Amino acid sequence: MIRYPAVSGHFYADAPDKLRAELNTMVTKATVKTKAIGVVSPHAGYIYSGAIAGKLFGEIEVTSTVVIIGPNHRGTGARAAIFDNGSWQTPLGGSPINTSLATLIKKHAPIVEANYRAHILEHSIEVQLPFLQFSRPDVSIVPLCLGFCNYETCRTLGLGIAAAIRDYGDDVLIVASSDMTHMETADSAKQKDEEAIDKFLAFDAEGLLRVCRERRITMCGVIPAAVMLIAAKELGATKARLLQYATSGDVTGDYSQVVAYAAIMVM
């Protein structure tokens, strides 16, 4: 099955040359690349969060296979939906699904099921792909769209993804797609987001979910971030670093109601 873009021309440019030029200005060119096991990357329109994502993808090694985990904003399809065959298209071309790794994830994490409906209109995974294609044109992907909300399921899935990657036998980058606080003042967003990021940097996935719930932190991809953190820790990660934090107010000049973005790498 081919998954065609749902938000090109809206979240990012739909003309190949224009998109490539846009990415060229956003993706930094680090002299030495960091070998990350996982990352958190924002998924807003590129005008707002593209520079944050671009700094992240410019500083890491993008592996030949990437698992992209995004939240299910629309609530359709399976609660842990994998797109397990075919390809995803963007204006930069098509990226194949890594069916071998997808099969292993289904084997080690039975909660995951092949379900295309969850992916068709979901933007959180799609907006990551042009950055990956720009950095690594031959990239293959495994998209996972998540719609559950409890820690135990995060742990089960995270450990299953780690077991699948170990069986796969090659380096795999795990991208968790998430924005941070939505529609609060910049000061309020920063205060709340620092609490969530502190839990993340401490490798406390359960604490991350708890603080987001208790403090009403509207981090839309907290579940993908927790799953990634659990998987990365199981795969040997010992360090996490906040690379950049910003808000939509830094672009619009309006700090009264912002959406916040963070770029985090796990090594």
C-alpha cells in the first residue's frame, strides 16, 4: 500500500524544489554527528517548529532504518497501529516500509496490529519523513501510531520494540514525534515543560506520564516519547540531552498563547 501525503502544502511545501530548499535552510550541518538511539522531534508546521527539528536531524546520524512513533490525534483506527508494508510518499519521493523490522515488532509486541486507517490523515509521523529523506535519501521506515494512555502498555510496547531491534541486528533510530505544551502563555508553557523534560532526562518514563497528567501538560506525544525512552534505555542508552526548546511565539511574536517545541536526543 502507498501512503500519500496528507499535509503537504499545509505543514510543509508540496513542491519538491521548494521543500528541498526549505529543508536546506533548516537542517544544520554538524561537523561531527551524534549516534543517537532515540529522539523527540516536534511535528508542527515547518514555519513554527522546522528549525528545531532541523537542528536535531542535522546533528544526529540518521540510520538506514527508522521507527517513527506518533500520537493518534484523530482517534481513528487501532490503539497501536503499524503501517507494515508498502511505502510512504512525500514531495521528495517514496520511502519503503521495512517489512522485516515491522514483522519483528508485531512478533515481540502483540499489542501492535497492522492498521492503515490510523495513519491516513495523521500528520505527526508524516512531517518527520522529509527531514529523514533529506538527511538519508535511502531511508526505510516503520511508522507506529499510538492511541492508548497508560504506562504499563508503554512499557510493554517499548520493551517489545527493543527486542525487535535486537533481533533485527542493525542500528535503528527511534523517532518520537511530539510537541510540548499547547495554547498557554510562553512563561506557563516553559515552566510546565521543564518539569516534563526533567523527567525525560532522568529516564523516568512513568514519571513523565504522571507529571503530564497531574500538571495538565498538553504534550501530545507523551506516549510515543515514553515508549521511545523505554526502548532506548533497554537498548543501552544512558544519556539524554535537550538540544533546543522554543515556542511559536518566537516566530509570531505573540507569547500570550503558544505551542512549545523541544528537540531531545537519547544516546
